[in-house]
Amino acid sequence: MKKQVANQFKCWWGDVKKPLYVVAHAQWQQSRGRAPSMSYNGERNPRLALAKALEDLKVYEPGVGEMVTGTVQRLAIITGLTGQNCQAQFNDVLIIARPGDTAEDLYQFWTHESDRRHEEWRNSEEGQLFLREQEEDRLRNQKIMDDAMLVLPTIDFTDFGAVIDWLSSIRDASDHVGVDRPYELILQIFHDYGFEPNVYCNDAFVKGDKEIEARWLIGQALSCLQSSVHAIHQVFDHFATKWHAQFTPPTPVVPLLDELPVAANG
């Protein structure tokens, strides 16, 4: 092994960086006819340090946010360097990498095992109950979307509060997997009434202007529907509530009959 190859493991990530470099450095030393010379985790004897590093490299812990493709690639590199098995747990699937395994081999195993476990769960009593509840939830959200589409042609598009409320009414359903959301029709209807995605952004935004803030908020929802996911982001509800609090006048309270003052008999 060349020194520059060994040095590349200095730039690795997480807990495996140091033991990998210890192993790579020992192999570089061996290529020069020399014995290991590094300490590791408090072990100053280089041979014992190398053995300790190899022991620590039998298990790899994927980092937070790491993709399975990265995990299997690192497992293949570790086994290729150490010449021993290395295992990792990813989404409850144990992956055991052996010398000679490629990242593709490991990825295929993980995919097959994940699919097998998922199918096993789907056929279980728990899985069947979950799928029934999920379908009931999908149908409920589909009805919300369908009913809202029937209401859409009847709303007053000059009433910004009513337009915002309609978008709020479909927000959750639009973000539900399996719900058919006619986003193209919604975008066309809003376009016909003069509403476009992503208007009054940045310097064009005027805080405190009722119409500009409404058109900006509506435009953000339309932008979400226009995007590849075709779903209104949940933060829309937060801004809709703020808009109403600032610009919608409070509903006058009408006293109940028994709360009215009784006139004194003259």
C-alpha cells in the first residue's frame, strides 16, 4: 500500500476514521518491510493496537441521516481493507459484509431482506389492521378533497379570507399519500381569477398590506401545488391563522335572549 492511499483514511468520517487509518498505516509499513508503529485508544504496543483497531472494525455504525447506499459502500471498503467481516444495522436489517463483497452485493441483500420483512409484516394481523386504517384514512381525505372541489367554483375570489380558508380546507388532504388532487385544475381556476404562484416575494412583499400578504400566502400554496409533490406545506396553516388574526374583523357577539336586560315595569 502506498502512503497516499493510507493517508486518505485520515479524512474518513465518524468512529471508524481512526481504526481504519491504524490498519491502513500498518499495511503501508508492511509494504516497506516494517512492523506496525501506531498506538490506538490508549494501547501503546503497536501490534496490540492494530489488533484492537481490527476488532473495532468488525462493526460499523451508520451515521445520522446516512443513506443505505453510503453504508454498503463503506462496509465494502472496510472489509476490503481489513480482510475480515464487518456488520452494520440499517433500518433493523443486519448487513454482514465479507471480504470480496461489493457495495452492489450488499445493497441487493439489504433490498431483498427489507422487501421480505415488509411483506411478512403486511401479511401479519398488525399489518393488515394498519393497512385497513390507512385505506380508511385515505378515503376520508379523498372525500375532503372531492367535496372541496365542488365548493371551489362557488367561492368569492374577491374575498381573500374565503380563498385562504378554502386552501386551508384541502391542505392536509393534499399532503396525504394516495389522494388524487387535481392540482392542474386548481392552478387553472386560480389563474383565471388572477392568482399566481410565488407572487410578492422578497422586495415586492409589503408587510401590513392586506391584499399583498393574502396574495403572497395564496401564491405560496399554489407554488406547493405546482411543485413535484403537489401538496400544500403544513406551515400554510400557521400563516393563514396569522393573516386572519391581523386582517379579519372579529365576529360581533350577539347576546342570547336570556342575557338581554329586562325593562323595569313603570
